Amino acid sequence: MPQHTGVVGPESVRMLELGHPWIIADAFTKRWPAGEAGDLVELVDQGGRFLAVALLDPKERIVARVLSRSRMTLDKKWLARRVAQAVELRARHASLSETTAYRLVNGEGDGLPGVTVDRYGDFLMVQLYSAGWRRYLKLLTQVLQDQLAPAGIYEKVRPQNTRELEAKEKKFARLLYGEPAGEPLLVQENGLNFQVRLESGLDCGLFLDQRKNRAELMTRVAGKRFLNLFSYTGAFSVAAAAAGASLVTSVDASPSYMEIARANFGVNRLNPKRHEFLVGDCLAVLGELAGQKKEYDIVLMDPPSFSTTSKSRFTTKGGTSDLVAAALKVLAPGGMLITSSNHQKVDLADYLKELRRGALQAGSGLQVISLSGQPEDFPYPVTFPEGRYLKYAVCVKSDPM
């Protein structure tokens, strides 16, 4: 049962009634009884009317995350039901043919706000985005064991100090249950093989939310020259090469990521010598390619929402338009520009304005022919717009209107 009762103000009441799962710290939450991360708090309005039960995280901006609109106890039975519902959604609605790497629990989208669980082959990776879940991690691990019988379960720990992000080889994961996965671990996506590393590095080496977009790209690239900016470990590049692209050029600032990209070509029996791997800042490389009169039929850019490379000139806010303008200079007339952003705080309308600025800067037209986001294993409640974070725009270069 909840340990506390917390009175919320009119704005929070309105958001709760609209179905939003977050309580943001304000003057009302500061008057709540002292509690610890992981306590359950019963949310009521100023008249004492019950609204919801939430998980407390008193030191954070999101001070509480709604677990249920009815009274409940966070026990094994409740947790098992939510996990089972998440697993069932994937079984019924997700396109996971020849795929062994995908999201099993997507936080707010599966009624477990602040928790994600990803599958990588026979292993699971848990991430906690709220300290409130720390108390229930052992319980969650037991539920995952019972329902999924994985070979091992890891927790990926997000560093508080952003300077730690530079340490790509540092271990950010710990084994909670079972046997170590070994590195690299081979997983499948859309019938292709990819190396992932569950223990070392901040990310595992494959962004699962782009699975459907990679499959869609494969329908477009046969016989085309493809440029992949911010290529990371080369998943889009592998997809393009496997689908018959005549040339794949991968660009990333990280030499270590580029080596993994080459390895990913190898595990798919694709000859990396037939394609190009360029290490460098993407804006600078685009300038060099334009100077060399290079031209591509498809250019894709999927930059990180923030850069951990101090020399990088890219930032999400303000950088997208410059990147679009530079990319259009190496894109053939009628060619395809594919842009992607996972920045939660930039909505689709503002993102399209960045694309517009870039096109105007380059003196080019840009026709949007497709907009998409994350796949079915990344669901979000209709009441939670922050859950629709991924923006993936397929555009065609045209003459200015």
C-alpha cells in the first residue's frame, strides 16, 4: 500500500486527468511528507479526491511517476501482470521475423514508467530511468526469469557525470542473473547479423528503435550510391549493402565505432573493401565530398541527440539545418534525403522547420514523401506525447518551388 499521500496542485490535476504519467516537482510537491525513492504515494487533489498511485523519486524533476489510476500494491503479482501484457503486445503486434533484438518493455508505453527491458538474443538488458525502481530491481529480475527464462539479465547503468560518456570502453553494465553474454554477442535484425556488446560502452551497438526504418530503407537502395552520416556501428550501412546498394559510404567521428561497422559487414559476408569508411566530423567530411564533386543517390543522417566528441561541430538544436544544407550539395537531383532525430524535446513541427531552413539555405526544394517513428515494440500512450520521440523523414531533392 502507498506509504504517503501527496496533494497535487490544479495544473498536475489537469495533467493527470488528461492521462499524463508524470508529476513534475512544484510548490505543492515540496510540501509532501518526506519520503525516499521507491516509496508509493497516493495522489489526491486539494479536496482529498483520489487520483492515482505513483512511484516517488523525491530528488528528481519528475518527482513521481504514475503506476495506476486505481489503488494497488507494487508486488510480484502486479509487476508480473504488467510484464506479461508487454510481452503479449510484442507477440501479437510487432514485426519480429528473423529478429532477436528488440524492446520488451518500453517504460510509460507499457505501464512501467521509468523502466525499459531490451532483448538481445538469449539475454535481457534492464535500464532504470528513475531511482524509484532501484528497490524493486530484484523483484523485476525474478519476474523476467519466470516469464522469459533468459540465459542472463544485465542492468545498464546510466552515468550521472556526462564526462564519463567519453569512456567508450568503460563497463556500464552489471550481470544481475545468469551467465555472462560474452563479447561480441551476435544478434539478428531483419535477417541480418549484428555484433552487440552488453557490458562495455554506454550503448550496446544497435539502436533497436530504427529496425523498421532500416527494413524500409532496404526497399529503396538497390543499385544506388548511399551515404550514411553519423553511421555509428554501421547498421544502416549493412542494410543498404545487403539490399544491393552500388556504393555505401559510412561517416562517423569514432574510429572504434568504424571498426565495429567493418566487423558487421564481415559477419554478413559483405566485403567491406567494396565500400568506404570515413572517420571524421560529418560537416567537415560533407565539405570535402562536395569539393571532390562526389554525388550520392541517397543520403541518410541519424545524429545523436548530443555529441560526446568535443571536436564535433554538430548539436541537435541549430545543427540540423546546416547539416541538411551541406548534405543537399552532395545529393543528386531527384535524390533522397533521409533525416532522423531521437531528441525528445524537439517536436515534429519544429524538426520540419529545421529541414526547411536547411533546404532554403542550400537553395533547393525538399519534398517530404514519408514520415515515421519508432516500431511497434516502442509503444507510447496517446496521453503521453513525449513517448513519440523518434522522427524519421524521407524527402526528395527537387527544384525550388
